[in-house]
Amino acid sequence: MLEKLKLKTFDAEEIRKDFPILERRVNGKQLVYLDSAATSQKPRQVIEAEKAYYSEYNANIHRGVHKLSQEATEAYEGVREKVLRLINAREKEEIIYTRGTTEAINIVTGSVLLNSLQKGDEIVLTVMEHHSNLVPWLAMKKRGIDVKFVDINDDGTLKMEQFEVLITKKTRIVAVSCASNLLGTINDARKIAKIAHENDALALLDAAQAVPHMPVDVKAMDCDFLAFSGHKMLGPTGTGILYGKRYLLEEMEPVQFGGDMIKEVHLTHATWNDLPWKFEAGTPNIAGVIGLGVAIDYLQKIGLSNIRMHEKQLIAYALKTLKEIKGIRIFGPMDPEIRGGVISFNLADVHPHDLATVLDYEGIAVRSGHHCAMPLTERLGETATTRASFYIYNTEEEIDRLVEALEKARKVFGV
């Protein structure tokens, strides 16, 4: 198991032993899980951490003087320090627990900081954004806010020169994905944030497809906000993080109200708690956050640089082998240096849902559809794509299984 490993080299086969679900057989065949961009699998260490909370010290946090509550609070709050080290934040007060990337971005869009936006102000996005980093901003159009989009090149990279044109002194927010969940494109987030700041705009980064897969440093990128999800990085569902620079979070008003986010409540008024708790109303996902902390420990032990190197090797191998399949169309950069562990493709005129069904029969789990990126899918001239995504527990042998299954599918559909 991982605890016994001395990880001088990356050993996916040894890592796989920590993931019980990978022992499953689907339709009589060994499971090949290639859908980690949607949600990652969980190591037994994370599963056992959640079980231990419910079995040994289940209690509400912050509110009790008894032993169980103190233990739960210590375990829950201790995860902030782990997140801080993971993304190189300045202080724990900048780390807000959320239910995921979606809620994290909605906290920013829903705060009074952005409610101060005036008619004629601008927001700059890209055509490759996930709906979670698109729909909340589109809602601003009803208030007369102009939403503008940076386009992509034919290779799936952003037209970086458009940021210089579209970001103006009227721009208030630039919100961009660090890495595309459909194309795999890794964007130059540091440069984008720099252009935003040169125009006195704020930079928000959707890092849902970045933090689990590569080193992320919020100081180096100088982003104002960064959002990511726990369930895509070996952690439990219903967990996530919003990072924000402290002075901005101090200015912002909470968007949810209730217990734990208050300091004082009277019949005439209420005052808010200190950071980070003023954004964390109600009883949180305590077990989930504790599990997220264990997931971070797991990833840190392996090393995010090692994870990135492993995925680059998988992507290089997958691109090489997949492009040899007759009739396949691969979307996004062909250079593994600027591509995350995601490959979206289509096979001739076979509908992605039909293709995914055939692959499932072979025990291979992929995603099919628009991947919560409908504008990007339309920009590619497609109605949907098939997506294979990789993580620490995937191997080249599994990619061979995918290629073999696609060749079978090609014969089934006569293409």
C-alpha cells in the first residue's frame, strides 16, 4: 500500500492496490476507469477516514465543549492548513470550504463585491469554460453587464492575443479555466491574470482540472480567486475550495445565512463571523472535508510533479495510439506539454453515446456528451464527443484496452 512505498519512482500498479473499485468487473471484464475528469476514484485511506469519523467521533463542529466535538473540530479545521500548503496560499483565512467548484464560483458571483457591478461593466471569459464558470456570469447580462469571450485556435489553444484586446478598463472580472475539461488544454493562467491586473480587473481561475493533476501556486499565478473540487482529486463528493485574497474576502458579503457564519444575532440586526467562517453557513460536510484532507495527504505523498509527469506519459502514449485508428477525430492540442490528462474524440459518424455504450460492454468507462461545455462543443462543430480522462491509477495497458475496444466498435458500426 501507499504508506509502505518509498516513491522514488511513480508506480501506478502499486497505487492501484489502494483503490478497491478497480478490482470490479463490468460485463464480465476487468474495469478500465477513464472518467476521472468527471469524478476520480477514492483510495481506501479516504474511505476509511470518513468511516472513522462516523464510527469514532461523529459530532458537530465549533459548537461543543465535549471531547467528540473538539476532535471533530480539530480534524475539520486542520484540513485548511493542508489546502494552504497544496496551493501555496498565504493564510488559512483565505481558504473557504464549499461543496465544489460550482458553489465556489457562485459565492464570488453572488457576493456584494460583484453586486456593485454597473451597467456597461465587462466580464471576460473564454469559449472553453465549463458551465459552472459560464452560466453565473451570463446571469449578469440581465443587469446590463457585457460578457465577452476569447476564442480558440484550430489546435484547441486560446487565442491569447485576444485577451489584450478584449480586456479593457471597463473589465471587472476575467474568469478562465486553468485547464479545459473537454480539450485538455492547459492555459497560461499567470499571463492571463497579469493582463487582467494591468487593466485593474480581478482574475478568477477555475482549477477543477488543474489542482488534482499538477502543481498549482496561487502566489505565482497571482490570481484573486481560485476554485476547485474535492471529488476530482480522490476526495469525497460535496467538497470543494474557494481561495480568495484576504482583502477581497474581507470586502465581500456572505451569500448564505444561518448558523456558524454569524458573530452576533439580535432581533434588529446580525453581524458576521470572521474569515473564513462567514462564508460557511450551517453544518458542513464534516466527514467529507476530513476525507479531503486525507486525499491531499495522499497526493502530496506521491507529489504533484510526479503525477503530472505520469499523465504526460499517458497522454503521449494515448495520442500516439489513438490517432492510428481509422476515422478518429481528436480534439485539442497534440502536444502533451500543454495538455492535461483528457482526450476528447469522435469516431467517424458514430454518436458518442453509442460508442460509449459499446466501450462499456468492454468494461471501459468513458464519458460522452457535451461535458458541461456546450458552447465549446458547438465551436468545434460537434453535437457531442467521447472523452477518456486519466489519473494516477491508469496505465498504458488500459489505453491498449481502449484502442482494442475502439477497433471492435469500428467493426460493429461498419466504419
